[in-house]
Amino acid sequence: MISAINLLSVAEFATLTQLLCKIHNGHKVKLENPELDSRFAQADSLATELIIAIKRVAESAGLDKANEKRNITIRNMFTMLEGACVSLFAEESDAAKKILEIANRYGRKMTTEKQLEESAHIDSLLQDLDKSEIKAIVAKIHCGAEYVAELSANEAEFKAAQVAANRIKLESKSEKSATAIKKELREFLNGTLFPYITALYTLEKEKYASFYREIEKEVKNANDSARKASKNTKDTKTETTPSTETTAE
């Protein structure tokens, strides 16, 4: 009997399901079972949906990271300009005051705005700072040009992350979380697909023997790996947990 799978991670569920579908495709013509084909098509669809959900989480995290990166640059740039305003060098001080006046049109509050609004303000600020006469003023401030270049690069990185996140969002058939899809896939495999494969093998051992053994083997390998990983995690936690025992005086 094919064992139920429970301990696998979200990504491992998707990987195993795709592997099982690949095994089925290798036997599909020989088995000639439309019902089996239909059930594997459903499993493959859920696995694909799960992979997209995983990517959506990853791209969202990447977008948040890129957003925070540009926010840090903005805050640092304002701090730098404010410091340069009190520089002992009059030329640098005067230049910093002029650039700070331009930056204050948008202000530090950019970092608390919605991401699209922040992008619009950063683009406007960068356009203002890209004028030839303003570039000459920025050049008089220690590290001024470097901060402008850094903000430009970070904004470009954010927009690239935004494009990637939007692309994954368009690919998504639903907004269900990866955890919810994993639960649906696990219930389908354990409660529907595996019992059906086992029933087919019980009724027609010779016809389904090779297919059944391959499926059973991969499921067993996945379960064994998950149990081993779980045990190692528990052992590590036990080793790193400080002892609560006290020594009697």
C-alpha cells in the first residue's frame, strides 16, 4: 500500500507530485486508463498552482526587500544632506542646502507612501537631480553623486522586482496561499489518488505492477527523507536548548 504523505514541505509536495506525474506519463500509453489520466491531470494542475503560489510568495518578499533597500538610501541621503548643510566648507554647505531644498519637495515621507506613489516621487526627484546645472551642484557635496546613483540603481531594482511580482500574479489562477493549496493537494493524493492506484494494482497486479512499484518507491523515498529531516531538526533543537537543571549548593 502506498503510504500517506504528511511531513513534506510545501516545495517538496510540489516536487514529488510532478515526479509522480512524470512516472505516470511514462506508463500512460501502456495502461490506457482515462480515469487514471484524469486524476493525474488534477494532481498536476494542483502542483502547478502550488509552484506559482510559492513563486508569488518569493517575488513578494523580493519586492518588499527592494522597497526597503531604496527607503534606506532615501533616509541616508537626507541624513547626508542635512550633515553637509553644516559643513565647515562653505561651498559644500551652500550646495547641500540647495539640493536639500529640492529633495524636500518630496521629503522623507516618500518612504511611508504607497509603493507606486513613492516610485513616482523618486522618478521626479531623480529627474530634478539629473539636470546639468543641478549635477554640478551635487558634485560639490561629498558622496552626493554616489547617493544619487545608488537611489537610481535601487529604484531600477525595485521596478524589476515589481515586474516579476506582477507577472507571477497574472499567472496565478487564484489568490489561495501556498499552505492552502498544499493542504488540498495532500488530501487529494492521500485520499483519492493513492487509494485509487492501490485499488488498480490489487485488481490487476500484472498490468499495474511496474507503475505501482515506481510510485510506491518515490513516495517512500520522500517520506523517509522528510522523517529524517524532521528528526534532525528535533535533535538540533534538543542540543541547543539550554539545560534547566540547577546544581545544588
